[in-house]
Amino acid sequence: MKLKIIITAFAASCLIFSSTQAFALFSISVGVPISQSFTAKNADGSKVAESDGVSGVFLHASLPILVGLGVENYKTKLKDSGGKELATTMYDIFYLLPIPIVNLTIGLGTGSTELQCTGCSATYDKGTPTQWYASLGVPFFPFFDMHLSYRSITSKIAVKAGGEVDLSGNVTGVGIMFSF
């Protein structure tokens, strides 16, 4: 009877813990941004900027139990702006919470933003954005998951003639994580 209980407990533990990266030695996550929205508004209530597409990559790596490090690099085309793009580079620190069944990651980041166009460097300074983010992953195999991420970014770029442009907003992304 005790042997059946031990075998049943062992089998249940293997099924539960095989779907989490808690026992992996190293994990690498690669993702892409799928949308960016800006939250800042002008005095008349219109949006400061609207996204016309975003492209780039998120790369993160971590060891078990320790915090992980990551880098993000993406560009957002700005609608009705005469070809302006917002180039963003972020450096992240994050923690993968040891929760069975799902992979929940929380993190913080900082970096630089820059408006890119003809003459933009003469008009705008680089900004120093900050962000917090969360990622929810669903494991499909013992050492592989697909995840959806949400980033809340605070970013202001100074205008050299005076004032600033608030380009704060949200970025959503999708990705995959491999653990080995």
C-alpha cells in the first residue's frame, strides 16, 4: 500500500513539475513586439503619436533561482509624422516566478529612446525610458513555452528648443522560451 502511494505521488510530481522551467539549468527567451500604443495626449485630447507598426526583438536569459538579464531593441513607425520612427533599446532585469503549470515573469527595464528622421537629431535629444513588464507563458513541452508579454513604458524626449514630447505607452509581444 505504501509503495502505491509513493509511486502515485512520484508520478503526480513528475507530471506537475515537468511542465515548469523551475528545474532547468539555463533558459533563453526570444520574442517580438506585436503592437505599441501611446498614452500621452495633447491639450485638445488628441493623441501625441499613433503607431503605424512596430518591429524588433526581445532577448532574455536566466539561470534558475537567480534574476535574469535581457535586452530589447525595436522601432515603431509613427503615423502621420513624415517618416519618423521611435527607436527604443531597453536593458532588463527580471525574475521567473517558480509557479507550476504557468511561467510568470516580472521585470524592470531602462534604456534609451530616440526619434529618427531627417533632422531629428538636431531637434530632439535622446530620452531615458523606464518600464515594468510581465510575461505569462504556457509550457507545451517540459522545456519549451510560448508566452505573451505586456510592457508599460514611461518615456519623455526633450525638444532642444524647449519642452518635451511624452511618448509613454504600452508594448505587447509574443515569444518562445527554451530551457535546458
